Amino acid sequence: MTLPDSNDPRVLFDYFSGEYAQALQAYAAIEQQTATLLVMGHNDELLQFIDQFLEMATRTRDAALEKNEPNFAEWFSELVTKAEGLKATVPR
């Protein structure tokens, strides 16, 4: 989903709500698969998934800040912090 050009609060709310729902699902999937991937020795793949998630969440957080949506920016910041914490636990 691409960031809408509109500054209509309803359009922005719909956009960021959808992005946040997807981000929550993606993070939950990464968390659920972490132990399995580590046991199987797929640390690099796990790190790649986390990095992709961080890129998406950071980009969306920055867009929320740009569009003056502080609540969404805060929620995405929390997800970024969680993902960074998870990444720090993955052996290299």
C-alpha cells in the first residue's frame, strides 16, 4: 500500500491502520518462527526477515511523523524497538 497524497484525516487513519495491522501480523509471525529458525540453523534468514521488518516499520513510522500522525508514529516506534531487541538475541 502506498502512502496517500491526501491529508484527509480519515484517509490517513485508514492507511496507517492497515499498515499497523499488517506490521503486527508480520512481527507476530517472525516471533513465532524465531525458535524454529534458530534450531534449524537459519540465523541469517531470521536476521533478513527482521531487517526487512525494520525497514518497513521505520519507513512507515517516518511517514506517520511526516503526516503528523504521532500515535501511529509511536506505535511503529514500539514495534521497531521490539524488533531491534529480537535481532540482538540472534546469534551471528
